[in-house]
Amino acid sequence: MERIGPIDLSASDRAFLLDLARRTLRAQLEGEPAPLIDEDALSVPLKTEAPCFVTLTEGGRLRGCILDSFVPHEPIVRNVMRNVILAATGDPRFSPVTAGELPSLTIEVSILGRPYAISFEGPEELVAALRPGVDGVILSTTYGSSTYLPQVWDQIPDPETFLSELCRKHGAPGDCWRTADLLRVEIYQVNHFGEDEGAPSP
């Protein structure tokens, strides 16, 4: 499969998406109509189809994180609007976000490049193939699948621990990535930016 990286966005595009995400979330939590968008006036990148993770944090702690699909199926602006609501109301690990929490929430967006499978022979080669801080990882086993964004390397910098936590995330034993239960590993890169940043992460 051709390797396609994340879409590049200008500083104004990033600022627009973060503002749109906050206005969309506020409208949802306050029972108001979603913001209207003049898509004809948008830049070409914002109208491009791409999957977008939206992450909500509160006081530096995760409050919700959702991606509806790894497959591009709608413009970036629409996917951000969809997933900011899902992050606030549909993450099964958390109770739904309330309107009172809005001032304390920070919104982050990760525009994903296309995932691609990597080849390796055994667990040692898998560990060596990963690039901490660069690669998002999708791990599929006989138990299911799960993913971590590249940003998660900041909290779990050791590749072996990273893979073990990915197994546990979808209910598998922590050592499943070392066994025949491991079916597939895909990696991807992201264009990540947030309200608490002046620029996207590398």
C-alpha cells in the first residue's frame, strides 16, 4: 500500500478547526444547533477527507478520545465536528462531559495519515521497527484491536511496555504481542495540534 502521511494544515486552518471544535461542543452540551459552515469558503485541506482523532483533557488528564473510523469518509471539518461530540459523550471509559466542564477542557486534534502494515520476524524485530514519538500503532490480535496515537509515547516511552499496554487496552493479555495471538501491526503518523500549543507536535 502506498504510504500517505497526514495532510498539512496552515496555522489559520489549525486555529479554525480548534475554534470550530469548541463551538460545536458548546452547542451540543447547551442544546443549541451545530455551527454553520460555509464549505465553499474553506481552504482545500479543510475540505479534504481524512480521519481525525479528537482528544479532550482536563487538568492534563484524559477526559475523552474518539476516532469514528480510520477510513476517510468525510471532510476534515465534518469529521472534527463529529468526533469532538463523540469524545465528550461516547467514550465508554468516562461519563459524558457536562456544560460546566467546558471552561476547564482542552481540545486536541490529530489528523491521521493512512495506516500501513509493517513486516517483522518475531517480537525483537517488531520492537526495533517502531519509532517512539513518531508512529501511532494499531495492534490487532485474536482478542480484538486497539491503537495509541504517537503522543502516547510521551507517557509510555518503552516500546515493549507500549505494546503490552496496547494489548491490555482491548482486553488481551499483556504479552499477546509476543505470541501467535498477534495478527497484524499497522503504523501511521499524525498532524497533531491543540489549544494549549502554538504549533503542532513533530
